[in-house]
Amino acid sequence: MRDPVNMLAELGRESAGGIVRLPVGTPSIYLVSHPDDVQHVLRGNWENYQRQGMFWRPLQRLLGASVLDDGAAWQSSREILQPLFTARYVASLAEQMAAAVDERIAELEPYAAAGRSFDAGEELADVVNQTVIKVLFAGRLSREGGRRLSPAYDRAARSIAFRLLLPSMPYSVRLPGDRAFMDAVQRIDDVVLPMIRQDRDRRRSGTDVFSALVRAREEQGADERQVRDDVVSVYGAAAESTATTLTWLWATLAAHPEVASGLYEEVGRVVGDGPVRASHLPELRYTKMVLQELMRLRPAGWLFPRMAKRADLVGGVQIEAGAQVLITPYATHRLDEFWERPLEFDPERFAPGRQERRHRYAYFPFGGGPHQCLGRHLFDMAAPLIVAALLSRFRPVVRGGGPFTPAAAGSLRPKEKVELALVRAPHLLRGAL
């Protein structure tokens, strides 16, 4: 209850990736962390391991029947959404995304001018939010609406913690966070449902992701609730991983000044005085390495629970039908057999040529198999652009609040507030003088 995220990682390391049965009653709960076993569950025999059961019940109240569900609902949503999240399609949005990022990062200038600090999680979630709104929803969602949506997601992710830790507790028993969670879901609906209902003619001619999604659902005769579930899931996939990962970044850079120096050098050489452009992405190699290593130690999607439909043998252990299987990249990414000095932050692990020798499922921050997260390509584009745009203008300084520990929320985020101040980058200070 105090620290389940690290507890699972410690169990994985102590067992050297062996299957661990957690002593928590029925149904049985097994921790699966060895890459061979993870591959079996997520890919090799994935149809036997469904996103159902007590760990998914809390999330379904937020996400409904969508691409993050299973069965027919997942298949239908996947067929519609997958073409909208391919690497090629996302790449076509790159210039638009870069412009949106640069515009929003410029709005942080008053913090630097006044020497004021801010909540990094809150402010960077809004940066990601405004980028997602412009790129995916073609500006249909107002800035005010977006600023209501992002905190509601954060509140839902945090308030679900007790339900994740006590998944067998019936809903007739109130737990801390239940009321806050349902209030957050209502706030999300208050923003999303009016957007779905408005401007039908514009959607029919639009080329953005939201328009394409709504048109496809209308052709199927789907009701408003189904569209709502898809939009909520799309927004979460596009925004959550990027926002939570960037929140962890600044404390990590403060603890590793040599990594920060490498980032500053690359951004200065590639982006210069800015603005950041889509054409800069291929040259931001070290930035990508830093983000990959950050996602190794702080994967936003830290827990992938599954329920076994039928009995199965995994890693030499009999898994009974109905058992819950917990897969956590946070644990697998720390296994000594697959990672040298696994607890140390070292972006060089992801230098060109080094990753190819690694087990495919030793590193899977976005899941794997047919259920791999649709937002991966958006993260690969948005996160480097935001980092480069911010570091081309500022040097971030973390003010107190550490050490930062992971919260057992819907996505991995620090329990503590990351308070950040911005100092103008040296080349901008010289220009001012």
C-alpha cells in the first residue's frame, strides 16, 4: 500500500524474472516480468489474456467500450483508429505540431521574466494539451475546455489509486478517491459530449483525427456514448504518456547534469535560436535517447493487468483460468539479466546499434502485441519537439520537492509536486545584453 510500484519491481528482481504469486487471496494474482513470459502473454497467447477483471473495472468507468477495452469493442475501435495513428499519418502532422508547440512554449516567457516557479506537471500537461487539441481536434475544443479536460484526467488518474490497490473491494464499499474519480469523469463528459454534438457539417468535411473518427462511427450507426468512449481514449493515448514523462524529466536532469549538458548542446546545435521545426526531429538523436531511457525507468504505462480466460503454462508455472496476471514495464526494465546497472540513468543504452541486441520485450513502455498503445508515434514526435522548444529558450531549475517517488496512479506520475523555474538560455541573455 505504501509503495506498490517499487514493491513489484523488487519482487521481479529478487525472483530474477520468475513468476511470483502474490499472497492476496482469490482470484490468484501473478507478477510476470521476464521478457520471454511477457512476450507470451502480450503477443504469443494474447487472446487468452484479456483486459478484463478487477484491475480493469475502475478504468472502464472512465474509458467505457473503446480501444482500451477488449473483445468486439476493442476490435471495432482499433479498425477505425489504427489508420489514424500510423507513423506516416502522424508524420504528416509534424509541422503543424511543431508550430503549436513553439507557440505554447513561448507563453512560458513571463515565468522566466518574473523569476516565478510553477507546477511542472500542471503547466506541461497544458502544453501537451494545447498541442493535442490543435493537431487531433483541429481546434474544435476551446482552450478553456482543454484546461478543464487536462486536470480532470489528472484527477481521475490519481484518485483511482485505492481501487487499483484494493481491486477486489466491492463498489458498495466506498474507498478514498471514489467521489473524486466520479467527479472527474463527469467533468470530462461535460467537455467531450458537447464537442461531439456540435458542428456536424464541419466534421463531415474535416481531415483531422476527430472528424475521421466521428464519420466512421456515424457510418456504423454508433451512438453518442461509443463516440465519447473513443474520444476519451484517443485523448488519453495522445496526451497522458507525453505529459507524465515530461514531468519526470526535469528532476532527472537536475540529478544528472552531464545529461542536461548533452541535451543543451544538441538543442543549441540543431534548433539554435528556433523556432523548433519538424525537420529538426531526425537530428535530435540524443534527445530521443534521453526520453527512451526516461521511459525505461519511469514508464507512463507502468501496469498492464490481464485476466486468463483459460488455464495456461507460463514460465513453467500453471496459471489457472480467471487468474489475474500483472505485467509492469517498471519491473521488467529493472531486471539485472537484461540491463547492466539497471537502476542507473544512462541514455547511452539507446545509442544507435545497441538496442538491436536487446530482447524485444526487455523494453516495452507502450505495451506490445495487438494491444500496443496507439499513442506511441505521437509521443515520439511531440515529446522531442517540446523538449527542444523549451531548452532552446530556457534552462529549467527544479526548486525543492524531492526526492520524487512514483504514485500508484492510472499512469506513473510523481507523488510530489515538481516545482520548476525557468532561466533564459545563455544565448538569449547575450542577445539581451
